[in-house]
Amino acid sequence: MASEVESVRNFEFTLVIDKLLKDSQVREFADMVARSSRVVLTCHVRPDGDAIGSTLGLMYVLRSLGKEAKVVTPDQPPRSLAFLPGYDDIVPASRYEDYSARLVEKADLLIACDFNVLKRQDAMARLWEKTSAKKVMIDHHEGPEHFTDLMISYPDMSSTCELVFRLLAAMGLYEEMPFEAATCICTGIITDTRNLTVNTRHLDLYYIMVALLKKGVPKRLILKETLEIKSADAMRLNAFALCERLKIYREHRAAIVYLTKDDLARFKYEKGDTEGLVNQALELRGIIYVAFMREDPGSVKVSMRSLGSFPVNRVCADLFDGGGHKQAAGGEFHGPIEQAIERLVAHMPDYDARMQQAADELKQEGYILNL
């Protein structure tokens, strides 16, 4: 009887999860995995929850299949993700340059997660040219470069972790998915959707979350560690930014929050401390889009978020050599942070028509946009 009940559950599961991936890609990826023995999974520089969740999640599944799998990141992952299984096993290339290079050199399969242009690997990008390994891209950003043998690119996915789950389910590996893998994959979905509040285009994403929770995933812990908990210095830094470094441009329904290198030093900034700050600024009543600018060594990091149909990916592509999703994008500016701010402000009128369109659509949906 138990086996019959389980068969019914599996049948129901396959019905509610939409079949969005191309069968040919699933078969090719499964074949590449079957032929491999040493796999390196990697992601973009300054990795977030989706980058680390997708690489670690795949790592655990590959290890369960008997593969020698390792996660190599361009730089140190943020401490906010230290609760994840496998975090201590990650190899940051910026810290272990020779070791990471040897791992890539010996790999027979290289999987790129959560990035689709090589420059997002920073200094680690040069390793792609030297390896003879088969290469796969698994990503959900627009405008992919062709630098892999297999490109699994679906920009309408909420996250790379959603795509990873669908890929593994299509390969028939849901039942074999370890608890650790499910926890990592769930983390990427939660962080990229702000706990299912943005970028949830496919309704069956909620069924995917149920399937992950059935694995015993500690959702409350993930929410606490990724979206809520901050160190005392990080909390003071974020409060300072919103109080002293927030500029509001009412005529454009826009806002900019920024932090200089001196601000970061004052509050002992560590990677991950400003995670979510741009979303806090977007909570301003009547604001349609927000930019967060942080003065990093050598460049200004730009993150943008928006409501409705306003395309911050277009703004980032136009002004900051970046891109991303319509409601969440990023880029960089090489110059003083004051000039980065001036650049965006000077071009705000160029996007007023799109801003007004987004505002009108939101009002029709019932949003109150009084400034």
C-alpha cells in the first residue's frame, strides 16, 4: 500500500510541475554528467544566495551520483551564507589561486551557475580558456554569451536554483535529492524572490517550494539567516545609509542610496553587509525604481530594483555596462561614486515615459502611489 501511495504522489508531482525545459537539453546534460568523473561548479564574482545555492545544491546531487564534485568561486562568499551545508568546502579562487586552477585543470566537466558572461568571473575567467573540460551554463539572466558546449538559459525563471530544481526533476533525480541539496536550492529561490514576493512568473514555483520543504528544508532558518539577521556593524551601516545617504527624486519617482569607501570603513564593512539595502529603499511610498551604489575597490557597484514593468535592466545596460532582470539588475561604474550618481540623475528624464507607464499600470492594479 505504501508503494502505491508513493506512486500516486509522484504522479501528482509530475502533473503540477510545468514542463518548461527542452528535452534535448535535459538529455544532453544527463549524458555529460554520466560521462564525467571530476566536476567543478562555479559562479559569478561577489556570489549571492542563488549563486551559492545552485552550485552547492548541484554539488551534493553530483556527489550522490558518485562524482567528485567541487565548488570554486571567484572570491569569498558572504558570511551570511555560512549556515549552508558545504559552505566550508567552497574554494575561493582569490584566496587559493593555485589550488583552484588545479581543480579546474583536472576537471572533465565545468558547470557555470548563475552567470552568462565570462567577465562576471573576474580574474577566474582566464581558466576557461585553458581547460579542455566539457562546459555547461545553467543560468536565468538575459543576453548570454556562447562560451559553453551546452547552454541551459531560461531568463523567465525566478532564479538559477529554480532552473536547477527543474533540471534535476526532469532527470528523475528528485527522489535522490539529498537534504543538503534541497536546502541550498531552496535558499537560492528564497533570496532571489525575496521569499516569493518578486520574480515569481511561474505559479508552479509554489509546488517546487512544497517539494523542497518535503525534504525537510529549514525554511525559517533560511529566512532568518539570509533576509533578517545582521551584525551590529551591518545594522548600523544600513541605518546610516537610509538616514544619511538617501536621495529622493520625486519628479522621476526614483531614489538613490549610496555608500562611499569611507562609510564602509567606518562601519567595518564585510561582504554581504548591504544585502537587501536596495530593497529597503524600494519600500518608499510612491517610488518606482531605486539604485544602490557602493564604492568598491576599483569601481562602483550598482544594484537596481523596480516595481511593475519599469526595466532597470535597460537602465543598467545603458549606463553601467550591466544588465539582469526587469525588476532586478546591476552593473559597474569605473570612476568616483559622485560621477556615478550624476550619470544616473542626468539620464532619469530619458526613462520618465517608462516610469509613468509602470506607475499607471500599478495604479490600475490598486497600488497607492502617493508621494
